[in-house]
Amino acid sequence: MVKEEQKVGWSKIELASRVAQDLEDGWFVNLGIGIPTLVADVIPEGKEIILHSENGLLGLGPKPEPGQEDMDLVNAGKEPITLKPGGCFFSQSDSFAMIRGGHLDAAVLGAFQVSEHGDLASWKVPSDPLGRVGGAMDLTVGAKRIFLCMQHTSKGKPKIVEECTYPLTAPRCVDRIYTNLAVIDVTDEGLVVQELAPGVSFQYLQECTAAPLKLHVSDERQSDALGVQQ
Amino acid sequence: MVKEEQKVGWSKIELASRVAQDLEDGWFVNLGIGIPTLVADVIPEGKEIILHSENGLLGLGPKPEPGQEDMDLVNAGKEPITLKPGGCFFSQSDSFAMIRGGHLDAAVLGAFQVSEHGDLASWKVPSDPLGRVGGAMDLTVGAKRIFLCMQHTSKGKPKIVEECTYPLTAPRCVDRIYTNLAVIDVTDEGLVVQELAPGVSFQYLQECTAAPLKLHVSDERQSDALGVQQ
Amino acid sequence: MIQKRFENTAKAVADIHDGATLLVGGFGGSGLPSHLIAALVEQGAKNLTVVSNNIGAVSDGVAALISNNQVKKIICSFPVGPHADDLIARLQNSTIELEIAPQGTLAERIRAGGAGIPAFYTPTAAYTELGEGKETRVYNGRLHVLEQAITGDFAFIKGHRADRWGNIVYNKTQRNFNPVMATAAKITIAEVDEIVEVGELDPENIATPSIYVHRLVKMEAAPEGRVLVNG
Amino acid sequence: MIQKRFENTAKAVADIHDGATLLVGGFGGSGLPSHLIAALVEQGAKNLTVVSNNIGAVSDGVAALISNNQVKKIICSFPVGPHADDLIARLQNSTIELEIAPQGTLAERIRAGGAGIPAFYTPTAAYTELGEGKETRVYNGRLHVLEQAITGDFAFIKGHRADRWGNIVYNKTQRNFNPVMATAAKITIAEVDEIVEVGELDPENIATPSIYVHRLVKMEAAPEGRVLVNG
């Protein structure tokens, strides 16, 4: 059990911006439900990122203006969205053919737990009688890159662990973890911290993490506080 | 080897009309290359038969007027055709999903050989170094009913045989055989002649057939000469 | 003459039998055939196996059939939402069976059912609880599980415009599971906003060809405000 | 900014390597990417494995690559037509390998390749020469054969209109194998009649979404009379 982190690190929207910064021009990207959805609102100007939604669209745009919601134009979270020029619609089976077939450049997903080997648990907590897998398992086996975008801890408990204790979504699938505290790569040599959020020390980060971390560079590198890009 | 039949039986267009007579209102039907293609031109007035073409359309209409051909609107034989109102286009994979999934009410196909058990050989003669399977195997396993529509003999040799000697398209798949001489059902009790074409005797039909035939009714029933219906 | 139009939803669902397998389109409230579901609640068929992606996202979805004790088994990917309480209660006293499938596997199993493919290998769910007990095989260096096709006795779908042949066009993400479920049932019943003359739909744009639709019912437009019921 | 347009066919096919697997769309002359084929004849890559439904139906189809000795293996369903002579000659002296697949199996294998399904069971070709040597299994009382996915290093497709993102709409039966082949190659190259602004194509009508297209070349309209070359 670690201290609840406060007043350090990135806000949710800053975190989403940090993810958006790494998405490349021309990529096709799926955004999971929750914080990942925020990435849609902070794609840097000048980058064309084509967003995919499991329920059957490419070219997801921002939320509609209040009063302009269309129940026939929703995202994977069933929230009203818009379609960008160049977007298109297709069926759920065509949508998952796209996902499973390896055509998405990246998926940005949430997580309950992620292990130091990149195992992901994101669909069921042990106490849940149901589970909510949705498209998570297909995305994790299908997308070329799996980026997690999440709070570093949940109710003070680390989400980055040596071994997942929750049911797996897929083993060895996560490439990079973006949290409110840091950017961490999953590598053959273990978890490597690429970047620390403002006000976060490596020691603090390690305290909040239940698996060993390495620093990418010899000195701690502190990120500039990221403004929200539009 | 039997005598070449002449001046008896149905012409090709009469044969096509005889087939068309048995297609029911509202059926979805695929027509093979060759004589089966003629069926499209002789669907009786008042019946809505929706014709399917393997290359990706439903609602195949008649040949275009000379000069109106469109290379982007062709049938499975790559001949220019038209689309009826209510028709639509789809991909080859969707087209064969339709076929293999059991959604066609009937396919009307040609044949090299058909056995008394309903085995069909229609894609390769033994001397052919290539073979030309096209959609024949998919249609024979997929369509709810397989009707053959063919000349009764080929160069004087029977095409209806006890066992096929040519490579099979599919075993036990043919439901009914329409030839220029007769309409013959493939049943658990063997080949049963349902109808003789004008001028054709049962004895003559049996001579032209290399498998035992039975007559459906006690007396030979002679078909009325069929006019070409439009 | 082909005429697939039924007078009302009650007549369209009248022959659904106890024990039938029913595919229900929609993704949350979008493209949900809620009038057909309401008619089936009224009709009362029991012991249904229901295949539908979301269970509990909206009150007028499959949740209504569960609450009315008509369902013995659910196959879905996302059995949660504000209206999943009756499902949870019935799971706890074992009066309903739940099979969770990854969403893409669910879609592909239904697609396979409609396409004459009885089984296929997929990498999805390998090494997970949802892949347990399934045959596996390695292809391209990765473990895959063998998944079986799903077919239905009936499918309920929702479309935007149809013609009497049964061709359907959809509106935006209303499409979702509807075109694929339409292919996989013996009897596909569609509720649509509008029925137009044969020939009025763009032949390049028909996402569900007439061959897949057996019954049509025209509904009145959805009430205002429906968009926000997902909670 | 996304820009998939290439200046000409020569540049679009320049990096196709010896030994590549190439998927070629079209059904006879309809939807045939004949300008890309012509560019590849010029480019000269050798030992290609070519997957295409028809071989020999038209002179400007895959027959052109065969006659130019660029092909070591063909996978197709219908290797006949007035221009199949060079194929027959090369089969007789064993300088080319031919794999015939039923047309639906061919389409489904390519679809599987694009959809992340490495193998599937189909009833097609069971008990026939084309099913020989394949694993079989009984489902629903019928014998099925296990078929493997097909993927390509490159795909050549032909479309009607495209935008710079790579979205494509087709014209009538030009669609055929093109949308499915587009999904199954590492690099899909499309020749189209027209390139329009992003947003001009109807989003309900895009049969090949942008994600599947990597290079675009705009061609001049097909010459008159092309319709009748199938012989």
C-alpha cells in the first residue's frame, strides 16, 4: 500500500496530451473507454490521426455540441460523437476484422493491472460476477502497439505489478504505459521509465509501483509540465 | 455410345423455360455459365426471382441493349448484364458467404457428368491440364437446391452415369436434372423421370442414359411442347 | 410478388417458439430493435438463448427479456450497465447461464454462422479465462483458439430504410451488429424507420441485401431524447 | 498530412521485390488493375506468387506477368480463357506452379488473411481433388476441410473514386475481389479513375476504408470498347 499521490504528476487531460504527442501522423488508432477517450480531444494541430471505434467507424471526431447528439452516431462507450470528413461506417464484424487483422497502428487502453512483462488485466476484477470484455482482447492481440493510459494506482494500490492477479486480457501485449506519474516502456529487460511527470521522483514512482523499474537515462529526466494541446 | 438425338426434345431456350417454370416466386437463384444463363431471359411474368451472380450482385437483369454494355456490370461469365431495381452490389467474399451460408434457394448449373446418386462432375475433364472450378464447388455445397440444366448427352455420350469418372465437384448434391430430353429427379430410390420432352420415349431416354431410370408415373407422361415464356 | 412487410411487430414475432435462439442487433441503444423486443416481451416465449453484445446498457434492450424471465442463456461481450441488475440476480441464483465472448470473436462467430464456416482459429482469448477449455493451435508462432459458429432461429435487427424485397440501409453507427446478425438466422426480422419503393435504395449502399431479411416492420420515429438513456 | 497519392504507376510499384506475393483484384476485365500490372511488367520483378481469380481471361491481366516470365506460382479459381496459352505452356514444362482453389474458398482465405484468422473450416471441396491432403472434420454431420489464410506482400486493386486518405468507392461489379484483397496485403496499391477531396465520398458507401490502402494512382479513363475484350 502506498500513499495516494496528490498534487504531483499529470492531470487526466495532460496525460491524454502526453499520449497524443506520441501518436504519429497518419496512424490509425483505437481509443478505449475512460481516460483514453480524452486523447481524441487533444490531438496536436497538424497531425492527422484517424481514430477507430469498435462499433464500426473510422474517423471519429470530437463530441457534438450540446443538442446536436445523434443516437446513431456513437463511440465504443456509447457516447455521442461526430464523424470527421473522410470517415466511414462499417459493421462490427468488419470492424473487428480490421482490429484482429493487425491494421491498427495503436490501441490506447485502460487497465486494472499490468505486469512487468506486459501482461494486461483489464476486463474483470475477481469480485465481479460478470466481467466486461468488450473489444479489449481483440485489440490487445490485434493492434500493432498497445499503449496503456491510466492512473498509476487505484485506491492507493499499485496497478503495475510483477504478476497480474486479475484475469488476463492477453499476455505479453503492452508496449508502453502512460500514467499520471510517468511514461514507462515494457522491454525485454523489464520496465524502463522514459519520462517522469512534473514533481515525481524516481523513488516516489518506484514506491507507487509493485515491480522493479529502471530509469532510461542516467540522470532523472523531468518532463516539462505539459499544457493541454488542442 | 448412343445415337445423337435430333429433332426430339426441347431446344435450349425451351429447356431454360422448363427450368424457369419450377423456380418459385421470391427465390434467390444463381445461374451457372452456359445454358443456365438463358434462364434469366425466360422467367415467367409475375414471378419475382432474384438472380445472384458470384462476382458480387443480387438482382441480375437481362442483357443490355447493344451499345449499352458496361464493363463494370458483368455476370459470372464476364458478360455485360443489367441490374434490376432492388439489386445491389457486394464483394466476392460477401458473395460467397451468401452462397456457402445456405442462403440461395437454388443454383442452376451445367455438368460434365452426374451420377445416379447425384454426384456432380463439372469442373475438370481428365484431359484438361488446368480445370476451371470457379464457384461450382461452393454453389454445390451451399445452395438449398441444385438443379442441373444441360444437354442430355455430350458428343453422343451419356452425361448421366452410374458413377462419375471425371473429378467430382461435390458428391450427393444434385436434386434435379433438366435436359433437352427429360426432367429427372435424383432420389433415394435412384433416378426418377418426372417428365419426358416432346417426342422422347422412355426407352429412348434410357438408351441415352448410362444409369437406370424409373418413371415417376405408371404411364409415360409427355410434356406439352413448351413455348418460350417471357 | 415479394412482400416481406408485416403489419406490426406482434405479427412479426408471433411464431417465436420457447427455446429459440435469438440474435439481437444493436450496440447499446444505437441500432437496437427495441420495438421487436417489446413485442417479444408481450408474446412471452420462454427459455430463449439470446445473443447480443450489450446486456443492461438500456432498459428496452435484452434486459427487458431477462426481467420478464424469458431468457435461459445469454451470449454477449459486455453484460453491464445500469439495467444489468436482473441479470446479476439471476446469475446469483443460477436461473440464467452467461457466456462471455470477446466482442470480435462474438462478431466473427456470427459472421461464420451466416457464411457457412462452422469453426475458425483466432488469436483472441488465447491464454485467458475466455479461451479455457477450447482447442488451441499455433499459427505463425502464436497460440490460437478454435471458435465455433453461432446461428440463430431468429434475428432482430434495426435498420433505417428498407424496400419490400428486404434490402436495408443503415444510418451511421446504427449498422454495428445488425448486418452480421441478419446473415446468421433462419428468420431475420427487421424494424426500420421507413419502407421505400424497390429501386429507391442506392445499390452501392445496401449493407444488408434482401436475401438476408425475411420480415419487415415499419416503426414510428424514435422518441426525442432517446440518445441519453444509456446512463 | 496523409497523402497516399503517387505520381504514377512506375513509382507505386518500384519496390516490389523478387519473390513477393502479389494479390491482384478484378474479375476478368472488370475491376482489373491493368495499369499497375503493366507497370510491374515494365519493372520486371521475378519469381512472384500471384493470387488472382482469373488467369487468362484478358491479355492485360495476370497473363501479361506470366508471359513476361515473372511468375513462379499462381493461386486462382479459373485459369482459363483466350490468353491462358502461356500458362498452359509453362505448366507443361513445369516452370510454373498452379494451385486451384474454389472461388469462395479463395475469397474466404484472403478475407481470413486480412481479418487475423489463420485457418477455418469449409464444406467446399470436401471429397474432391481440391480437398485432397487437407485436414478434415465433421461439423453438423458434414465433412469440412481446413483451409489456410492467404496474405500478400502487395495487393493491386482497382477502384472508381478515392480520397487522399485512401478511402475507395467502387462502380458496380468492379468491386468483386478488390475490397477483400485490399485487406490482406502489407502494401495495397490502388489505381482509381478519380481522386476527390477528403469528405466528398459518402461515408455509408466506402467499401474499402482508408486503413486498407497505402498507395493511390489516378489513371486516365479506360479506353472505349474495353468491355468486349474478354473474348
